[in-house]
Amino acid sequence: MTTVLTPATPLTAADRCDRCGAQAYLRVVLMSGGELLFCAHHGRKFEPELKKIAAEIQDETERLAAPASASDEER
Ligand SMILES: [Zn+2]
């Protein structure tokens, strides 16, 4: 069984939206080989266009809604 998983590098606070400079939550790998970074706002705004030119879209916007730490429940 072969499962191809792209070892996506998690986006960090150092990754910035190409449009506004906010923290990036989407990485768009272009079919031409380039790479674009977008914040959640611009990622959504340009999503229809991006889907036409992207080879891959790494979407980490769900991290915005998730609690910062999930392992704080231990007492
Ligand atoms: Zn932005």
C-alpha cells in the first residue's frame, strides 16, 4: 500500500501574507513552481483564482478556530 503524503511544512508566525503582511495560514504551491502565502482573509478572497493555478493548497485556517493549546487539560 502506498500512500503519498506531501510532507507539508507547517506554516509559522514567520510566514506572512503576500498581500497584507498578516500571518499566513494558507500556502499555495503553483503549477509553475512558485509559492504564495496568504492570510485567512486573502486566502478566502482569492481562493477561486488560486484553485485555477495551484498545484496544491495547504490550508491551515482551521488553526485559527482551534484553541491555542489542546494539552492543557491535564491536572
Ligand atoms: Zn492578507
